[in-house]
Amino acid sequence: MSPSHLGIPAQLFVVLIWLTSVGLAQDPIDEASSTVQSSQQQTSEQQAAQIAFFESKIRPILHEHCVSCHGAEKQEGGLRLDSPQAIAMGGDSGGVFQIADPNASLILVAVRQLDSSLIMPPAPAPKLSPAAIADLAKWIEGGAVMPMGPEAGPAGTQKKPKIGREHWSFQPIAKPALPNIATTAWDQNAIDLFIRQAQEAKGVRSQVAADKSLWLRRITFDLIGLPPTVSEIESFLADTSEAAYDRVIDRLLASPQYGVRWGRFWLDVVRYSDSNGLDENIAHGTAWRYRNYVIDSLNEDKPYDRFLTEQIAGDLLPAAHRSERIANLTATAFLAMGPKVLAEVDERKMEMDIIDEQIDTLGKAFLGMTFGCARCHDHKFDPVSTQDYYGLAGVFKSTHTMDSFTKIAKWHENEIATEQEELERKAKEAEIAELKARIEKLTAEGATDAEKKSLSERLDAIQKAIPVLPTVMGVKEGSVQNVPLHVRGNHLALAGEVKRRFPEVLNLNNAVSLDEQQSGRLQLAAWMTNRSHPLTARVVVNRLWRWHFGKGLVASTDNFGALGEKPSHPELLDWLAAELMESGWSLKHVQRLIVTSATYRQASERNPAAEELDPENRLLWRYPVRRLEAEAIRDFLLAAAGDIDLARGTSLLHVGNREFLFDHTSIDKTKYDSHLRAIYLPVIRNHLYDLFDLFDYSDAATVQGDRGSTIVAPQALFMLNSGLVHESAKRLAEQLQATDFETDEKRIQYLHLRLYGRYPTANEATAMLSFVDRGGVENRGERWTYLCQAALAANDFLFVR
Amino acid sequence: MMNNLPLFNEMLNSLQNSNRRNMLKQSGVGFGYLAAAALLGELSSKAVGAETAFERALAAKPSHFPCKAKRAIFLFMKGGPSHIDTFDYKPQLQKDDGKELPFDKPRVQFAKTGKLLGSPWKFARYGQSGSFVSQLFPNVAKHVDDLCFIHSLHGTNAAHGGALLKLHTGSDAFVRPSLGAWLSYGLGTENSDLPGFVTICPTLAHGGVNNWGSAFLPAIYQGTPLGNASMPSDQATVRYIKSASGVSREVQREQLDLLRELHQQKAQNGQVDEVLDSRIASMELAFRMQTEMPLAEDLSQESAGTHELYGLNDPMTANFGRQCLLARRLIERGVRYVQVTHSDAFVQWDQHSDLKKGHEKNAKEVDLPIAALLQDLKQRGLLDETLVIWTGEFGRTPVAEGTNGRDHNPEGFTAWLAGGGVKGGFHYGATDEYGYYAVDNKVHLHDFHATILALLGLDHEKLTYRYAGRDFRLTDIHGKVAWDVFA
């Protein structure tokens, strides 16, 4: 029932609000007017008059007497009366009025002060005038007509007006022309022009190129999360050609360790975890397959649009062969591994909470949008309505994520056996069937147990050893359905059904329509990866920038909405986003641009003049000094002792899928003593590995594109006292002493190269050597260990410059 | 060091403006408040330790309004102690033992329950206030005139996990900062050598670290756990407080001196910035904490009389007694918020069956130590400025589960407060005649949080933190202070 059918212009479309008691089932009606019913009996003149009545009489009453407690500032009783949409939504106690029985309308009961538990406005405010009460009654009796079109403004003056399509991040991405400034010898590529243009406008200047050894340490940690080896340092320093830089970058981008490093960043974004956390901390025993899928995808530089699509709708994609099908299914673990209240006794609430978590994660991870806010009310700051939210909720309601909602609820697992694994299993099954048949036959022939013994034993052995076909948590299609609007997010207060669709404000010109046979996830992915989508490319190139520089061009990496930060270099952001799409969504292409820039290569030294003008270094006049992330610290501690194992990991959990990591026992037996890279260590929600916990690891429960980088005393306790640091120090000291160096000076030199990637200054060498000497000859071995402990605790170890 | 003057001034300004959030923002990379404050001390004078810096930082951000409570101890009874068998006397329940509940059970229940089950314990009146307490708490009963009972608490989740999260963080759906983290954020700590929020033997289950975490608040505000529920309290201490390989304090001092020397060499070359400076300060701080924490934990400093008082000589009470005594020692040293969890490696108070046996054991373990804590705080003049909070994550149903157990009941249960500006011998709110639902002066958990913050001088609507573009509160968009409980 669209406005045009009524012969009136859409923007003047007038609707009757028909909210009776909350929870009353209503027939599904058109999405544009769910919760409201249009009146066909009234003429447009009558409607216009009623709107005028609302504007001249009702809105002022609400504004004067109600909005201070039921408006943008406060929402007493979960009720807002500052816009027609909000009035239509009602509050915690239900709808504001009842057209069928106007005198029973809560608003009239309240202002007439008929019920002692509902007196409005509350004392000491005076009762409304009889005239005002009469106007309210008249308005409701007339059908509570309000303007519901897009022009319907707020009743009161809102502090922060909602943004619309004009918001910067909703603008189409047009590749900006390169800045029209003279190039300099400093510039390496286009990025530098954008950076320099902004600097010149402020009068600050970049640093010169960083010392070569510092650059090598920086880029190596940056691209693979490990320190450069001593021989890598020596050969890079020996190669004085300009191409030496590119060779290092090529080598690192092609290293399988690249995916280990950059995959981990992505795992932060998708709140990757090996356990559910929240209430029932049971194992995500198959999530590791998704982790390895991410590592592989990044290593092969899978186009980002494809990467996104697989994670949202991999199960719906055609696959050329089995391994592709397995990867596609594995990718959908993205939707499945959110934290869930698995013992939630209210199963309907659990389902909607899970859907909410999916929408929230999807919005923040890929689009930098906080859709979750619209679950209970129209988004206060971004143009996302509850209609938008429940339109998306329908897509996920139509997706099968859970096999059971009964506590402890079970998530779905997709089967991902290879052909080989299937064949092996079938062979075993055949063998079992054959053995059983033979035993039966022998039994029929009257054979004794002793005679059947060897067959029975063989049967037992095969049955015990029959391979379990691998699965991975993930989703599949469910029954396709729309979701009713949940009034104030309450699953017990349902209003009209909302058709599955994507948020209005981001409705692209060539919007995809959803068919009735599918959940709509595939179309959702297509909509997100459409080149005219303004957010997808911007959000991901900004993430890359954040991970290379420690701060995004848009500092709020997961929020590109009204409350997010504005980009520091909007044109550079768009240029990179356009580059990404033009390159066929190649992340490595964009990264190569970033790390080959002079901006990236510059030194990190301070500059008082620039500091004065730009203390936060938003203009990137120096490379920011950065503390290593938790994983890099851990891997480096092992690498320093020569103990890191660069092999590929599977699962290091000590319990099976869906088994408790620990219940109320508080005894967590998870072990972190593996020497594999940190990405393979278990990620246990509610009880992270100490080292991770101390050094600002993601909490693994929400999208985290911008980890903290704190410096607190408990970290220092770890570096001073932990067994891991002491063990590394001991091993390192042993190696230093066992190796045949000519002098102790050479030892110190080697120690520096290994830990700090550079040669020591004379003063440093002297200080360290005198530390060793102070213990006397008999304690020399111990002193070397103490020295190594201190060296591992040094800023030079923990920070990249 | 002069290089840091802009930062120093910036911080000082922030502190003077009592705007903590700005300070954290302006500290660039967001290093912790502790380190920032230490740096402040570092810069202002070589001889001045971080304590002074902390005092200054605290002085610059007073509570929102005047209040008596300066700090708090939360005695958390894990599993859900039964209110109707302890502090919420229901004579009608005794009368109707074995009958059907005459009204509806909640729409959502955790387990299947049957008919009304009278309390196996007798209640008697105590104190001037004539407050009812059951036989389970004979020692706490002696202090009823100091206790302020809230009988109408409600609104947690029906399962342990959700209920713990809701009680500790206000949210059972998202990871949010815990009450203790909000308090340290709002008020800071009074002792720069110790954390502002310590949690003794917390359970790792049912939300685990999230129950003392800082979520999006700066990490410095998170609770520092001493051990966990699976270990005896005499083994509970701060992680990594001792050298794993027994490196002596003297050698560690030498190591720190070496780092300082190397750092200073760099500073002369302009290669040091505020982040690196504060890292060095954080190492010094850790070094001091290594001394201070074991001192706080050393119960041998206490008299034999005190050991006796807290029941440390009786295996039944020793474990929880140590926790309570430790709490007092930490509070005394200026820790802002100490949580003491009563939980073994099981769900301690969760008597789905064998209510009598289970609750009797549990109450025996805590009754004497809690009474001792109240008495001790009072004797030392600390009770007036220390808010003591006692509750579980929910109460239990008046209807039986099986023959002799009770199910979870988040619909109505009891908490009590003591000291820190609350009315003593006072009963606020009520459940129905059987103790199933909160009916009078209902106090939702959000209201409870708002009230606790208010008792510590913080306005729950003003204690906000901006994260992901939104101002967050412990009470979200809810919370009404129960002003009636204020003395």
C-alpha cells in the first residue's frame, strides 16, 4: 500500500498510528508503513488539516511539557515524544495511545492523572490545562494523525541533529586527482604528495628517511611480526642500491609469515575466539579452521570483495572444486563465532541476541556502522532506523546459525570433508558392514563366541578408529522469513513485519532486490562489495593504514558514522579506496603503496617545531614510535632465544569441540607453552593468556580494529619476573657465551643486532659490558643472563621506531 | 626531561580541570593513568614518588557530591544464597510449606520447580532494630544494627553467567566495564604503589575476567586479581609479583639502573618521547609494587587476637577469613575497591538440592569472618568511610526444586550494605509474602549500581566514558538511586 496508490505525494503521506496494546499481533503490512496503518477513508484535505492540528496544538504541548524527560536527553520509561516516529514507537509500558479506545490511551490516563502510578507531568510540575488535555483527546479521537514522511522533524530541538546522506562517509568514492604540488626528491609515491600537501598547509615537514637498520626492523615486524635475522640485517646494510628496499618488501609480502601477521589483525576485527566466553565457556573446537582460512586468504591476496562475500555467504557461492567449497563454508564461521549466552533460558531472546550480534559485527567490521543501536530505537546519530535494523535482522533470521536454542544451546557445524576423507570413511563403513554381516552369518550358523572372537575384535577396532569427518562452525540457509519490528528491542512486544532489506541511507542506485527463496546474504554481500558502495573500500583501506601507522586516517576505525572521527586526509583515504578497487580489491597492492612511501620510510625522531603545531602527529611528520603488539612480543621472546617454530598450527585446545574450557571450577587447563607462532595459541574468552591480557590483546568478544597500546605496571612485572622472559634470557645468554666470538664487545654487538636490529653505540656497549663485569669472574654466566633479562625488558626491545 | 614539558603542562591542566578523560586522550597513545601519574611525579621532582602524584591527581577530581564512603568492599557470595533462608523472613512461607504457589511463576525459569518449601532454619529478632536473621548467620546477626538491608533487589539474569555479568558490569549481553573499574576510573586510588581495584580469589567461570575487567575503560582501571576461586587464599597473589628464577631485588635494581642509563643516553640524542619515558616510570612502579604488595599480603603482621577474630585458626573459616582480613589490609592501604568472592571450585551457594547441608556449610565458612570484618573495621574507625556490600548474583525460589533444593531467583532477593553512610538496622523494599518477587520499593540491579556509586559520591549519570562515539555509563540509560538508604 504505497503512498502513490492513494494519489498523494509521498512526502505528504499521512498515516494513522494504530498502536493498541503492545504485543498485539498484526497482519504483515507494507514495510514503509509497518506499525502504522494508512487511512483510505480520509481525504487529503482532512489529513492536511489534522497534520496542521498536530503541528499547531499537539507538538507544542509535547515540547513544552514532555520532551525534557521523554526526548533526546532523557528517555524516562523508554519513551520519547520528540518526533512522530518516536511517538509511534511507544515506551516500555507500551503504546502511547489507543485509537480504538481513546480514553484508555496511556497518555490521556497520565495527563488526566487518573491512576496514581502514572501521573504526568510528575510533581512538582502542574497538571496540564484542561484545554491542552482536550486537544490531546481530540487528536487521538481523530486518529492521532501525524506527519510520517521524511520531512517530519523533531518536536523539540535536538542537540545533535541526525545526519543524512550528506555525511562524508556516505558520499560516493571518486578517485581524487593527485595534489598539484611540486614533487621533491623525498617523495616515493602518490601517498607522499597527499601527506606533504597537508603538511605544507600547516607548515610542518617530514623527517628524513630512517636509518636503514631501523627501517628494516620496522618493516619486518610490520609485515611478518618478527624481527629481522642478523644475516638479513647484514645483507640489507651491505646492499646500497635503492632496489634493496623493494627486495625486502617483496620478500616479506611473499612470506607465508605475512598471513600470520596480517591474518591476526583480521581476527581482531571478527572477534575470533576458540571459546564462547560469556556465560558458558565452551570450546569453539573448529574455529581454528577459520583462523587458517584467514591466514591463507591473506597470503594468496584473495580479492577483498571475494573475502568479504565468502565470510557472509560462502555457503551460497558456487565452487569449482571441493577445496574451494570447503574454504567457502569455513569462511562463514565469521557469522557463527560471536559470544553467545548459551544458557539463556529465554530462547526467543537468545535467538534475537545472536542475530543482533551478527548484525553488529557485520556493520562494524565491514562498514564501520553501528547498526546495533537501531535494535531498540532509531539510531540517535546515524540515519539508521529500526526498520533498517529489522530489515537486516530478517536476513539473519532466515539464516541457520544454531542447531538448538535449548540450554546449553548448540551452534551449527558445516561438514567439510575432502573427497579423500569421505572415501576413507566410506571404506571403513563398508568394512564394518561386511564384518557385521559375516558375524551375523556365523551366529546364524551356530558359531560360538570364541569362534567369532577375531572378527568381533576387528570390528571393535575399526569402529573405534573410524575417522570423524571434519566440520567447522558456520551457517547455512534457514527458512526464509521476515521479522516483525520489536518495539524497543523487546522480543515480547512485536509490531508489524518488516521486509528484508538493506539500510535505506545506503541504498545504492542499482539496489539489489531480495528473492523469496534465499535469506539474502548473497545479495547483502553483493550490495556491500558493489563499487558504488561508499563504505566498504574506505573502511578496509583505513584499517590497513591503522595497522601500518598505529592510527587510522579515520581514527575511529570501526565507526564511520556521525560519532566517528573525521578523516585526517580525506582525499588520500579516497585515493587509496579507489586504488584498492581498481587493483581488483588487492590488499597487498595497497599495502605495497603504503610501505614504499617516503611517509612510511621516514625517521621517528622528534621535531620540536612540528610537535608544537601538531602534537598528535596527525600530519605524520614523523614515523610514530610504536609498542609491539602482544603477539609480536611473545613471538619475539621466543625468536630471541632461537626457539620460535614457524610451522603451521591446527588446534592447541586441550578439550574437544563444545566441551567446557572450564565451568564453575575456575581451573583452566589451557596451555600456552607451544613454540608455534602466537596466532596459533588458544584464544579463550573470559580468560585470555596472561601475556595477551597484559599487552592489550583484543578481548575477542567485539570488533576491534584499533587495539589499545597501554603502558602499565603489570606489564613491567611480566617483563621483570615471568618465566617466559627468564627462559628466553637464559637461552640467549647461553648462546652468546657458547658462540665463538672474538671479544665480549662482539657479543654485545650481536646481542644488539638480534634484539634491536642495529649496532650498539660505544656508550651502550660500555654500559652493558660493565654490567656483566660487575659480577666478578665467577658469576659471569649468571651476569650474562641478567644482562639479557634487562635487554629484553628494554624499550629498544619493546618498541619499533 | 625538559622535552616533556608540553605534555606535563597538558596533564597538569587536565588534572586541574579535573577532566580525566581529556588527560587520557591527550596522553597520545593512551598509556595508562598510573604511568601518566608516575611520570608526573617523575617530572615534578626527582625525590617525589608516584604517591604524591597520585594524591595530586586524586585531589584534582573530587567525588561529584559529598559522601561518607571513601572505599568499598564487596563480599560476593557466588552461586546465589537464599534470601528467604537468611535475611528475608517469610512467616507465610513457613505456614504454607508444601502448598502450591498461589500465583504465577516467572515466564522464564532456570529449572523445574514444584511446591512451596518452608525454610529449614528458624529466624529470630536481633539488635535494637529487631531485624530478623536466620540461624545461618548468628555472628553477622550481632551486627544487624549496622546493616542496611535491601530486600527488593531484582533484575539479574536467571542463569549464573548472565547474572554475574549483570551484577558486576550492568550488562549480560555485552562486555562492559565492571563496577570496580568504574569506581577506580571515577575516584582513582589513594596509594600509587598498589592497584585501585583488587579482587581476591574471583571465579573464572560465568563471565570470568569480564566481571573485573575494564572493557573500553583504560586498562589501568581493571581489577587486579589475587589468585582465583580454584586456589586457597593463602596462595593467592598478584601475577608475576615474584621473580620466576629468584633474581634478587638488588640485581633487579641494577637491571633497572642499566635500563635507565641506556634510556638517558637516548634522551640526550632526542630519541626519547613521552611514551618511552612513561615506560621507564612504569618499570619503577612495578619495582615498588613488588615490595608493597607482599607487605599488604603478609598476614603474619597481624596479632594473634586478629587471627582468632577472623577465624584463621579454624579450617572451616580460615580460607574466607584470610580473604576478609586481606581486604581490610588493602582498604587500609588506600585501595579503592576490593571484591572478596566466596566460591570454591564449584558453584558454592548454588543449592539446587540439599539446601540444608549446602547452605549450612557455606554460611559457616563466611559468617564468622564477615562479622569479624565488620567489627574490625568499626574498631579501627574505618567502617564509617568503608562501604561493605554483601549479596549473591540472585536469590533462590520459595518453591522447591526436587525435594530439598531451591532454583535461581532473580525476581527478588536481598543485599545488605554496611558502613559508609548507610542507615543501620534499616530495611528497604520487600518481596511478596513468599519472597518470590520484589514488590515494594523495587531496586533493580541498575538502581543498586546507581546507589553504590552515589554512596561513594558519584552521580551515575555523570560518570561517563566516551567510547566508539558514545558516552557510556555503568547504568546504561537506567538507574535510580535509592536515597532512602542514606543515613
